[in-house]
Amino acid sequence: MSKPGEDPLAKVRPSRRNEQALGRRIAVIGCGGAGKTTLALELGARLKLPVHHLDRLYWGPGWTPVPRDEFIRLEKQIRALPEWILDGNYGSTMASRLEAADTILFLDLPTGTCLWGAVRRYFRYLGRSRPDMTDGNTESIDFEYLTYILTFRRLRRPGIRDRLARLPASKSVVVLTSRNQVRSFLDQASSR
């Protein structure tokens, strides 16, 4: 990990930080409520790439997690495909996902933006399942999930940024820090 106060991504060449040359195997990561699924779906439609959601792989009916070995096996099958967009964090498999991806999109949005996104999504899908979720798992929001969002920047973000900074130069790493940057990125992606 980097030293306190040091930005590990500052070591990344600026051209890699927001490079627009997208590959065909794209990992979308970021805090809950940041808009990973929305970005993945929109990008998949524009680039004609299949989109896979880690939440759909991980959560079985009734919000029951699938066995760990099964989750890893399912994700590995997707990573073996020639083209994909995978959205979600799941730290236990992030290293292998980032290794398989040629492009990593990190939605590094402010905590308030992510909280607002999670609350908005809750009301949008109230009483029904989201497109990235297993059928029958209706949208919910609880104290544990809100705590995850509130502590993400302090507890999880530093490790993710360190991991991204250590990726080989052959990887395209795109860090988006606002909804406006996400929209601009999508506009540029569709103009290719």
C-alpha cells in the first residue's frame, strides 16, 4: 500500500489514467451506488459487448449467496470469453478479474454521490428486481449496505487504487470521478 497522503495513481502515466482506447474485456469497479451497472449496460449497448453482473452471479434466490466455489467458477467462465464487460467489486476475485481485463473503469465518485445513487436506485426498483440482480431478489437497502458506502473511500478505495497503480502498462485504466466525467466518457465511447 502507498504511504498516507500519497496518491498511488499519481505514479501511473497520465495517458493511462483516462486513456480512451477501450479493449473488449472491460471490468467496471467502484463503490456501491456509483453507477457501475448503469455504465456497464450503456457501454455494452454502445460497443456491442455482452454485460455480466457479479451481483447476479453471487446472489441466489432469496438473497442467498451461492457457494464460494460456484461463484468463482461462474466468474472464471465469463473471464475465459473473448469479450465481456463485468461489473462489480467482490474483492475476493478482483485480482483475477483485473488480470483478465484489458480495460478497467474505476468509478471513484464522492461518497455523497454514491449514497444518492443507492437511494435513488432503491426507490426506482422498490418492490422489484433490478436488471443486474437474480429474479425475485427485490431491491433493498439496509444499514450494512449504507455503512459499506459510507466507509468505502476510507477502507476500500486505498487498496483498489494501489492495485490499479501496480497493473502493467498494457492495461488501460480509466478513473472517473464525477457523473459528468462518466457521461463524457460514454459520449466518447459511442463516437468510436
